[in-house]
Amino acid sequence: MKFDFDKITPCGGNCSDCKYFMNSECKGCLTTSGKCVKMWENGCVIYDCCQKHNAKFCGLCGEFPCGDFFRITEWGDKDALRHHREAAEKYRERINGTMNVYESCPKFENGDFLIRRTEKSDRDDLLKVYSDIKAVPFFNGDNCHGDDFHYTTSERMEQALDFWEQSYRGGWFVRFSVINKADNTVVGTVELFNRGVTEDFYSGYGILRLDLRSDYEKESVILNILSLIIPPAYGLFGCESIATKAVKEAVERISALEKYGFKKNDNKLIGEDGTEYSDYFSISQAVNDGSGKVLL
């Protein structure tokens, strides 16, 4: 069976195959955060459960199959158990083995945000992010040759976009745009890469940089973004642990990181020129759910 993992719903379906979607009664649960058609107007328990467990669909959850899962069979999919097991196997193959993120870059979305590779057309929205003086102190410029990521002109923003594209083509890092689906506005970026073999503690770590417009520097927003990007990042970037920087002033960010499972790490990240950088938090693959199972 072929699965479209860009469109798969938490219950394992595809909105484009649903009668409610086809007759325009519903815009799709990925768009409405599970609050669609009359029978689910107060929210879908499967959608809410997958959000809680950071799972794209039930088959990827560490508690699969649970009691709530069998509601799907009541809705008509008598082979739901087999379908989800097959989908989970195919998805993990795609993420962990067959997919090269620098050849085919996936996108991630839920009812609130879409995360996809940054495009030139994002320039004007991103200029509002990188010219936001309140946001700049939270950007991570460690080991970036003095760039503080404070861009105040369209030309400078375009230069950054060109460099990010060059870096992707060179296999150095991936820069994703974070899009608020409510108004289709780019409100920040995520950068991810594997450090490779280094002389410091963070050898082989995935490094995450998260740059957000200051009005989105909120615990709930950051938790939402982490739940989308962290689970698949291990496989995509070939790492068992991920580190990210949060300065002490980033109170909302630190709270979100800790609630997600990141721990403050006292080890210094050593830059190319020997500079030591601090304020890093890290998480390992096995702690992405309470049982030690990996959620993708």
C-alpha cells in the first residue's frame, strides 16, 4: 500500500479520500486541528491524542495500539491495525533509511503550523523576523563567524536566503520556515544539521537553531514547533541526541524545552576557532516518550 505522509491524518487516512472533504462539509482535520464536521465539532479524540504523544499518526505512537485507537475500526476501517503497522514501517524506512534530507526535504504540519524548507518568496516575512530587535537576543549566532542575524534590509535578507540555499545544496544544513497557517505568514525559521565528528562533547549531535518573531517567543508556540520537528530530526540528520541554545533571558523558551524533555547541559560547545559557547540544552532519542520508545 502506498502512503502519502504529507497528507496522512492522525487516524491514518487521507482527507482527500474522505466523503466529508469531497462534498465540502469539512476542510480537513489537519487544517481545522481535528475540529471538523458536526460529529467532531468539539475535537477529535484521535487527533488530540496524537498531538499529546507527538505522533504524526497512531501507528507511530509509543502506546500503539491503545483503547482510543480502536475507535477507528468503529468508524469503518476494519483493517486499521494492519494499516497503521504498515504505515509506521514505511514511514520509518523513509525517515531513517531511504530518505536523504539534502535530496528530498520533507515538510511537517499540524493544525497550527507548517514547517517546510525556506524559499525565496519568504523574504518579506522573514525580514520582519530578523529586523525584530526584541527577537535578536534569542537567535543563536554561535560559530557563525560573527553574524548576529540582525538583518534590516531586503538586500541583506536576500543574501541570507541565498546562503541558506547554497548551504542546503552543499549538504551543510537545512533551514526551514515556520508558517502560521492561520494567516499563511512566515513567523520564524528552524535550522538543523549534524555536527559530525568534533573534539567536544557535542560530537555527532544534531544542532537545532530556532529563530522566532518576538510575538511568537511563547512557551506554547515553541512546544508546538518542537513536537513537529524533533521526532523526525533524529533519523533525518543521523543523530541520537539534539542540542539547542537558550540564553537565560529566554524564559519562555527554556520552559518549553524543559517541558518537552530537554535538559540543561553544562558542557561547552567548541567552535571552529576554539571559542567556547554555553547555554545549551539537549535531548536524546530514547526520552521522546516515557517508555524509551522512539516517536517519529
